[in-house]
Amino acid sequence: MLRLATALLCALMLAPPARAAGEYDQAFERDLYKRRFAQEVQFRAAAIHVAWGAEALCDATTQIEPFVLLSVHSMRQRMSENDLKVFRAITGMDEKWRVVWADEGAPDELKVGDVVVAINDRKLPGGGTRLELSALFRGGAMVSNDDQGFWDVMLEARKEAAAGKPMRLTLEGGRKLEVDTQRGCAGSVTASSFDSDPDVFWRLGNKRAKIPANAMLEAQSADEFRWLAAFGTYFQASQSAINATQKSEGVSNGFLVGKILAIAVPGAGMLLSAAEAQAEKAIAVDSIVGNADLFANEVVASLGGDPAAGLHLTERMAGQNMKVDAVLMDSFRRSNAAEHARRIKALQAAQAERERQEARAVEEAQRGAGARARP
């Protein structure tokens, strides 16, 4: 009996303190919010890298900033006060626009966590609401948060940077910083890890495209994040190119598939013969989303990644029967994307072998010259 009482006392001492009646341990929510926030930051950074890396491929370009700003206003989903309190505690986000990522090209003075209150002397506004009547028919939320006011300021600053005016940030406290921008694809590709319609893809003209949150949250690698960003970029900066090609050639695909890598990697020697170009063009999907698949494959490859990244992502989503608008490929699109990725990899392998042969030829020529120079 004594041993039983001692064991019970030890168990009570080692157990966590009891919570008050009705108190709920939100460890699950804290971990969820932390992971989702990290996913969104990684995606936003990937979108900027894609905009820079695909600049040669895009019909419309502008200057792109080397940082990402987020606040609770960028969350499309309307959360309860209690959930919002937990989110703020875990992520450090609030109603202010804070730096959550900065590229190495950003000024050293710009730190993660800094609050930006204005860009080019235009105050960054709070959030608004978005009314989507179409959500009524698909069972989604008709009213969601919207950060269009923020993007209005950012897109105007990008245009001014393209015209030669430096992008200038005003930080909390009044300090001002000039930021060097880099030319990239126009428009913005976004995704909210807290989205009232996580399965929906939408675009706002050539200004913005929203990737479904379900796809963004399923991404597991840098290449998959970049593939999603490139998929959205196709709709943002290439629409006029699609229209021009449709008019001039009478076909629906917007690019000669395979030519993109040659443009994206100057001097790579990947220009295809006319016969090869026709063979590549034959696998193009007869729809805009199909061409976005192939465009994204080639952008990822041009950045040194796996052109099949989007295929791997969509196969996982399909295996889980996920609801994902536009991004999720059907069997026909998957077949085309797989064949396209295979051909890109073959081109990459051929190019790598050519570069190795050229390097060996240079080394042999140098050795021969050295031998002749010796007495």
C-alpha cells in the first residue's frame, strides 16, 4: 500500500500541471500555424526568384524587390480572435507590414522583422475585404480578407523603379532605405497559407495570380515551390505572348516548347533544329493551363532544378484526392508533362556532355601549347 501511494505521488509530481476547466492546449494549432507560415514565406521567396530567373521568357517585365513583406492582412482566411492571438504569438506577425525574407541583394540594414510603413512615400494600408459571389455556387466563403491595397502600392513602386526611380522604403521610426531592384517578370504570384478558398486558383488581369493554398501547402522542395510560382507567372506576364502566337500561328500553345531553355540560359547552345522544334511542339497541350505546365517545367530547369518537380507534386495531390483548381493536372496533362520533363533532361545531359568535351579540348590544347613551349 505504501509503495502504491509513493508511486502515485511520483506520478503526480512528474505530470504536467493540470489545466483549468475549459482550458484547451493549443499545441496542435501552434505547430500548424508555424509550419504554414514557413511554407508561405518559402513560396513568396520562390516567386521572386522565379520572376528574376524567368525574365527573358516573359513578355511583360518590371523591376522586382529583393524582399517579402507580410502581415495578418495578407491572410485571406478570417480567423477568430483566439486563433489570431495564437498565430501572432507563434509568427510575430501583426497588423504591421514586416520583412519576413530578404535576398542577399537587399541592403544589410534591412533585417527580418523590420516594419515597413511606406514605399516610395506611399503609406502601406491595412487590409480590406473581398466579396466573391462565385463562391456561393461552389460552397466557399463569399467574404475573405484582401490585401489588394498593399499590392497597389507595391506594383506602382515597381513601375517607378522600371522608369529609373529608386525604390525607397520608410521603416517604422522614420528611417529610409533605398533598395536595388532587379528586372523580372511583371505581375505577382501569391498564395495564402490561411485561405478561405484553399482549392481555388484566380487571377486579377495581369497584376496578380493566386495559387491554391492546398497546392502550396503540399509543396516539399524548393523546386516544387518554384514550379508553382512559374505556373502562376505564365498567366501574369505571358498573356500577350500567348495571344500573339495564337494569332500568328493559329495554334493554342504560346511558346515553341524547348526554345525557352535556350533563351533562359544564354550561351547554353540548346537551340533546337527545326525538326526537333516540331517534335517538341507536338507534345504541347491544347490549353493555356497545359502550356503553363510546360513553361513551369522549363523555368525550374533553367534555374538548375528538376523539370519534373511539378509532376511529382501533382501526383502526390492526385493520390490524396485533393481539391486543387487549375494546378492539379489530369492524366493527359501529366502524360505531356512527363514526356516534356524527359526531353528537357535529355537536353540537359547532352549539353553537360558537350561542355565536358569542350573543357577536355581546352585542357588538351593547353597541354599541347605547354609542351611546345618547353625547350
